[in-house]
Amino acid sequence: MMEAVQANSAQKDPRSVLQGIDGSNKSAAKKAAKEFEAVFLNNMLQMMFTGLEEGGTWGAGNGAEAWRGLLVNEYAESIADAGGIGLADAVERELIALQEASQ
């Protein structure tokens, strides 16, 4: 059980989202770019919340770290769904450009 919580709250390499993407499928490129942005935002937000005092939203119990990871993940996905910070658009353009250059 604890391994699942740790795996869920562990930071993910944003580049891993882009591996194996079919560049000829523009909707897949868009989805991958949006997921890349969400993972990037998750990593950034995790760093922002590191070192905050115990308590507050998550409490100070044993599960506080897991709940913080889940909440930060939801924040990241919500920001990406709402248009993000413009990273997904840039990544999508690059994926499409790479696909066009490979043809």
C-alpha cells in the first residue's frame, strides 16, 4: 500500500510522456503535449509545496504527504485543462514539425 502511495506522489520525468507518440496523429500530439504540460506543472508545484509547514490543508498525520501529492496533481491537471501556461501549444507545434520533417 505504501509503495503505491509513494509511486503516485513521486515526480515523473515530463519527457517520458512524449516517448512513442505517433507524430502523424495530430490529436495524439495534442493530447501528449497537454499531458507533458500537466506533468511539468506537477513537478513545478511539488517543488513549491516542499518545505511548507505541516498542517493546513493536509493536516499533520501519516497520510498528509500522500494527500498533498494527489491535490497537487489535481492542481496541475486543472491548470493544464484550463489552457495551462502555453507549454502544451509549443510542444504540440514541435511534435508536428518533427513529424513533418521526418516525411
